Amino acid sequence: MSTPSPISRRDFLGQAGTCTLSGALASLLARSPFAAPGPGDASRGPHHKPRARRVIHLCMAGGPSHLETLDYKPELARRHGEPMPESFTKGQQIAQLQGKPLNCFGPQHPFARYGDSGQHICTLFPKIGAQADKLCIVRSMHTSQINHDPAHTMMNTGSGLSGRPSMGSWSTFELGSDTVDLPGYVVLTSVGKGGQSQPIAARQWSSGFLPGRHQGVHLKSQGEPVHYVSSPDGADLVGQRRLVDAVARLNAAENERNPDPEIETRLAQYELAYRMQTSVPELVDLSDETEETFELYGTRGADGSYAANCLLARRLAERGVRFIQLYHRGWDHHGGIKRSMEITAKEVDRATGALLADLDRRGLLEDTIVLWGGEFGRTPMGQGDGRDHHIKGFSVWMAGGGIRGGTSYGETDELGYAASVDPVHVHDLHATLLHLLGLDHKRSTFRFQGRDYRLTDVSGEVIWPWLA
């Protein structure tokens, strides 16, 4: 009878690691939000019954003027050209008008009442106005950052400092994704012709200190949406499947030797990249869309426009993407605001109205929150024939997903300078969005560098009157 050969401790551990490798890999992939629908982490999930499953954030980058969009100020019109009362502006933070004569600058376009609710909306936006009974218009927003990049960072992450997770990342971290073949958080961008186009940094959709798999994925609006999504010549999906599996085994083996929290991200992203080779071409193949739909949006898609992105946003929502963000750059109207607003409004009005109508007719609006607005507003004082950055009062609107339509909330003063009735901070907006998604913003935390962080920092309240 032969005697078993002795085995060294090193060989034993190596063989044990090999035997458990496939189990470890399966465990890691099972915890990925891309491995199966539902929460991406077994310890996470909604805190209460959600009213919405997803968010479409229509980000009007550059700071649209509330005075030519959603905030009707006849008294400002009456005082056009008069000195701005010092009682409004003394000691206040003003971006580029500091130390200059401050004169009232009246609204450059008229307003009208829309819908059975009679909501006041600028006449430049008739298609959005046609959806007035779906909208909750908030006219008392305020923020703390007066320049574009930190103001975007505040609107996305709840902080003016870079490095915090965006609200899209928080939503997928807590709730996972309802799709296995597309990212849970997708970003689309477009550039308008009606104003300065301030750059948008990719850190605006960063996952910050959350696991990297929750970062937003930027899809291009023209051509191939993702680089290298098509298989190279001589390669097929079967061969690539073997390659992905081999790389995953190597990564899992490295994680056994040197544990790394980002290994899960790497494994999930390789798997997602493989699946996107079939899901992304299907996503952007619009052959199943009707002529009536193309006419509704005013585009046949894939032309780099905001309208094409709105159509793509609806398709992403249908496929279970949790958070969809559309940036349209061109709202920084320091000069020539009268003509510039006409151009920019035309770029977004039709498609935005179409998106709301399309979501509604497909039954998607009832569990989709649509948020429209910028990072701040514009001054009621003139900067030549334009307006400066303004943080004391501005407007946004929301629709769908548990939002009470046909309502207005809050007011600015008679000149549109500061939120004067029911002020709403960005943290309050975030707290309410999270609530509608089924999350208590005070419990939605992540421990980093010895502190529990949250999207709403140390403040924020749910605004209950917004809810249906």
C-alpha cells in the first residue's frame, strides 16, 4: 500500500485556493448590481415602499434664468431700468456684478397660464406648458455655490467639494439596477447654440468614495455610443466570453492573495462590458420606433441633439436603468439673453414635452421621476443685456413618480431676487428624491475616513407637499 506524499503548507493553501476560486468568483459576481435585477448589495435596499423606480434628470447646464422660464415677476418688469433697491443686494454675494451699478432688468419674454392648473410658464415653452398639469414647479430653490463647476457639484453630490458620490451613484448603491445588460446609471450630453457652453467634468457623475461600479457611464450621442462596443475583426462573442471568464478567474485569484475592495468592480465591469456588446446596439437601433414617435420628439435619433438624448432616455428607462442624466449645455446667458433664450428654449421645449407625453402613454411616468432645472438661476439685475449667476432664488420642476402634478411650491420676492416663501435647499430636493425612491436620506450612509457620509450631508428635509 503506497503512502501519501507529504504536502507542504504552501502547496496545501495553493490547492485550497484553486478549489475555492470558482466559488469566490461566483460570490463576487452575484453581489454585482449587474449580475441580476434588484439591489446590488444584499445588505441594501429600500427603507420603505418606493413611489418611483428611476430618475431622469434633465440638467440645464449653465444656469437657466428663472425669470424667463418659470418665475413670473410683473413688478420686475414694471421697474425695468430702475436702480435695484439696495435693501435686496447690500452685502450679498454676486458673481460678476460686484461693485457695478445694479439696475432692474425686466423679463425679456411674456408668461401665460397653462393647463387646468393655470401654471405660469414663459411662452417660450409651449410644449412644456402643455404638460403643466403634470408638473410641480418649485420657485424657491437656493444653493450655496455661485460658480458653475462647484454649483453642479452641489446639485449632484450635495457638496461644493469634489470627491463626493453623485445622487445617481447613491441610488444604484442603495437599490442596485433593474437591468443586467446596461449600466444602472447613464449620462448623456448635448451642446446648445444659444449661449456659452461651460464644460461638464466627468467627476459630476463620479461614485466618489462608493464602490467604483456605481459611477455613471457616459454614452456618446453620435456614432458608436461606447468605444469598442463592437467586436474587432476576427473576434466573436464566444471567444470573448472565454476571455472574460479567464480574466475574471485571474482577478479572483489575485483577490485571494491580496484582497482589494475594487476587485468586485473590475469583475462586474468586465461582465457588463461583455453584455453591452449586444445590449447597446439594440438600445440605439431605433428601427422599432414609429414615425409618430420621431415626429413627437422632432428627431430620428443619433444626431447629438438634446432631442435625440430624450428619446434615448425613454428607451433606457424602459430597459431598467435606475438613473438617467441628460446635460444640455448652453444656458450661460451673460449677454443677449432675449435672443439666446429663444434659441435654447427651442432646443429643449419640444423634446422635453415629448418625453413627458411618451413616458405617460407607455405607463412609465407613474414610476419615473423627471427633474428639470439647472445649477442656479440668474440675477434680476442686468449685466448689459444679459444676467449674472444667482444663488438666492431659482426654479426647477418635477413630474411623475409620486409627484403632485399641477402645483406650484414656494415663491421668490417681488423682484425674483431671493426665495421668500418656503425656501428649498438642494439638500431638501435630494432628501425628497431619495424618499420617493424608497430611501430615508438619514439612513442612506456610507462610512468613509471615520465618518458616516450621506447625500444630504447634515441637513435636508422631505418636502411633503410635493408628494401626490
